[in-house]
Amino acid sequence: MTCVNSGSRVLRAEENDIQKLLACKAQMGTKNLTASMERYVSARRKDGIHIINLHMTWEKLVLAARMIVTVENPADVVVISARPFGQRAVLKYAQNTGATSMAGRFCPGSFTNQKQEKFAQPRLIIVTDPRTDHQAIRESAYVNVPIIAFCDTDSPLTHVDLAIPCNNRGRLSIGMLYWMLSREVLRMRSTILRTVPWEVKVDLFFYRDPEDVLKKEAEEEKAIEDKKVVTTATEDAGVENWGDDAAGDWGN
């Protein structure tokens, strides 16, 4: 799995990268398969789930990074995700690479209507799912903007210029792929070295459930309050002991 030919020996996938993709189940497709995605499928399980070829995933990921690097102004690259699992990854990708993010519902006319407040003229767009982000793909096709898309086995490839085959429905899979893409872009820009691990953790790209976040914050606040109560009780006990010792000294 490590000898993935990406045009250069330096750009080949490392064993650690492939293990990360497997751990996040980036190779797991769906039971449906479109004709345009057949070339990226290597097998099919007994339960009907199609398995995506990770060799193709890595090659397309590196090719996408090459396309992104050719854009002189990083802000001209727009990253879009209407799917909730990809919104945090999109924001973190834009923060680390300097791209423009559009998380949440895509406002129609953002690329075609100049009277829109959020009107933009990107040179390249990246979408998380061709189905949920179909409006952005359609408008980009009107204005001849290249499109990079993370595609599952049942994704349509209409107007998509570069498809990255992967599991675009998994919370961990989307975060891992955006993390790898941003890392590869920074490496090609010589912002970070390939010999040094990237200091940004992949956990920052993963989707976090708001309920879990609130629950964790409540637990942390409760732990802080309990610590304050214990500290106050210890101080009160120390004051009482000091009073007893002083009384004994005066009695003697």
C-alpha cells in the first residue's frame, strides 16, 4: 500500500498515511455504484458495500494539491460544505491554507449574481459532496470555474473536473481527508517540511456534536467548582487548627 505512484518518489504515500485512512474508513463506499465511479472501486463485500481503491484516492489527493498550489492567491480557492460533518473541516482547512470557506447552506447566486452581498469570483472550488453541494457546482459550471469534489461510490460526476474517491459521509473520513489535503498543499508551498510532522492535529478537523461539547463544558465547570470547594474546606481546616494551637500555647 505504500508504493502509490504519484509522479515522484517524494509524493508517494507513507505507510502511516494509509493506516490513518484505513482507521477512518475512508475506503468504505455505499451499496450503490454509479457508472462514472466504477473505475475507483476495487472490490465489493458480501453485504453489498463497495470498497474504494486507496491508491486512486491518494493519487487524486496529490493531484488536487497540485491544482490548488497553482492558484497564486490562496483566497481565490473556495471550500464549500453543506454537510454538517464537513463544516468544521472546511473552516479549519481555510484557516490553515488561507482559502475562503463557505460552511452551511450555499446561497444561490454567490458566483453568478453580482448584486449578492457574498458575491465571489473564485478560480477554484472544492466541494465535500456533489449531491448536497449541487448548487455550487452548477453555478461554477456557468462561470467556468474548475471543481474538485470528494466523491463517494454513488456520487454524480457532472461538471466535476477532479474527483477524489473516498467516504464523504463519515465524520472521521471527511476530517482526515481535509487534513491530508491541507498538509499536502502546505508542503508543496514549502510552508512546512516533509521530514517534520505537521504540528496541527487532525482532531481539530473532526466534527464535534454540540451536545457533546456542552456536556464536556458542564463537566469541566463542575470539576472546577468541586476543586474550589475542596480548596476552601482545606483552608478552613487550616485556620481552625491554627486557632487550637494558639490556645494551647497561651494556656501553657
